[in-house]
Amino acid sequence: MNAFTRTAGIAILAMEITSLAHAQSRVTLYGKIDAGLTYVNNEGGAKNFKFDNSVLYGNRWGLLGTEDLGGGMAAIFNLESGFNLGNGKLKQGGAEFGRKAWVGLRMPYGTVTLGNQSDFTYDFVEGFNVSGWGSGYAIHQGDFDRMNGDELPNSIKYRSLDYAGFSFGGMWSFSNTVGAFHDGSAWSAGAQYAHGPAKIGVAYTYLATPTVDPYAAIGVHSFFGQTVATVANNTATDLDSSFKLSSLGTLGVGASYAIDKFTLIGNYTYTTLKLAAQSSAMSVYEAGVTYQVDPAVLAVVGYQHTTFQGNRWNQVSTGVQYALSKRTGVYLSADYLKASAGVDPTIGYSFAPSLSGSQIDGRIGMFTSF
């Protein structure tokens, strides 16, 4: 073998190795399982003690994939399915990958993804919902402000790189309706900044013609001047479970600051709901603190105050988590919600509304991940 042949062979081998390196791909299987027992003092007029799951963490399994394309680019995808541990059925309306289903490109100037994916209220603000981290049930009233971690279907999304702690992004969700480009569409945008012990996030998400269930979501009997529920003989009747709004827009801002073992957390959301020429706003103020007692024990307490159409809700939530290992833990939690007169309160849109003017829950649960 002459020198030229050896050199050519080495060059070809180097190109093959480079090609293989660029074509390297990885698919990760992951998941989270949460289950436990919950007591509710008044759910639809009676006490309830039940098995419940997907509370502190939503039950899921998923596939996260990446392929190196070279030049600082990579193909990425995420498929994530939610399920009910109690009966094994799919959640999110029975969708196979109802939690996440997207594919995209990671590039030197940011990431572009397409599919069913989280909005920027989730990406940049939801993590400041301290009560939710404490009990799992304690999302904001009716989840009108989308602080429960909601997806936008048929969407295209851009998220920037992290520039010294600052990142931003925007997305559009297509209606896919012939002749009605805006009917059922949505968009979201936001930004986040983290530096040392401080972190702050802001986001705005807009939905065209969303459907809500006023009584089941927040326990009101009247919504935009229309009767949506009646109560007689300790029995509630939901008259309008598919109330179609003209639009819903929610602005959220949250912040946290860590001081030794404590982290102070707060957020504010302002959600505008429109029905034809009418408009109403829901405001939610929330504050709380987490305390890392030791590496295995985390304690959380939070308070929420909500106003909407002359009604008020006040809620206190608390929880304690104990890590048995890096993947597995157990927890205790409790919530207390009091609503103004004429409202049947429901904690976090998680239970049937209480008919006593207040609602209390307590839970013991466990979670594990893989």
C-alpha cells in the first residue's frame, strides 16, 4: 500500500467517523407516577374519601429524542402521554400523546418546534405557582389563567437561547378551521430572567373562542349575567357546561428569591374574559415560601386571593415532601378555600363544588420517576 493509498484511506475513515458523529442520536424514555388518598370535606354536598392520582405530579410517560445534525444544529422531538393510574386509561381526552407531541430544530440562534406543546405561561410563569407545588390541587381558580400547565395544539413555537440568564419566545396555534383562521386560534409570548438567587418571568397567552364550564370551574351560579347553575335540596345542577367565550387573554408575572434554605415566591395574573360586547377580569394574587428543612425534607406554604365579577376567593395551601431517594418521595398536603356568598368553592378545579361556602382537602401520597 503506497503513501497516497494510506492517506486516502485515512481521509475516508475520518469522513466516515465525522458522519457517524453528526448522525448520533439518542432517545430517552422517562416518566412520573403519582398516587395517594384524598379526603374532601364537602364535594357536591357530601364528604368524600378517595384514591386519586396525578396530583402533585401529572402521571406520564414519554420519549425525548435528539439527533446531532452538525454545525450546531440538532433535530429534536418529544412525545408525552398522560394516564390515569387508577384505571389505566389515557387522560387529555383520550389522546395518545395529549401532554406533548412536537418535533423541531435546535439551532445556534434558538429552537423552533411544531405540534402540541406548552404555552409560555407554563414555560415562564407556572413555576411560581407556589401553592400548586405545595399540594398539587392548588392551581388558580378555574385555571382561567392557564397556570396548570396547558398545551396549545397545531402550534409553531420559537424559544431563544439563554443569554446570560435571559430568554424569550413566542408561538402561534392554528385553528385549522376552513374559512375561519382566527376562530379557535391562540398565541403566546413571554420572557424570563434568572440571576443568582433571583428569578422573574412574564407571559401573555390569548385564546380565541375558548369554551369554559363556569360552575364546575369556579362555582359561580351566574356568569356574564346568565344563570349557569342552580342549587336545591343540597343538589347542584350545572346548566351550562359548554360556555363559549369570544376570547380569553391572560397576563402573568412571577418571581422568586432564594435566601439560604428559604425561597420566597409570588405571582400575579390578570385574565380578561370577553363575551360579545361584555368583558370581565379575574385577578389572582399569590405569595408563599418553600423551606428546605434538610436535603430530604421540603415544606411549602402559599396563599391565594382571587376576585372576579364581584366574587372573592381566599385559599391557604400547605405541603411537606420527604425524599426517600433521588427518584421517589412521599408527601402530605392540605388546602382550605373560602368563597364569598353565593359561590360554591372548588379547590383548583379538582373537585365538585362545595355547597357549604368553603372546601377543605387533605392528602397523603407518593411519587416516583424513571
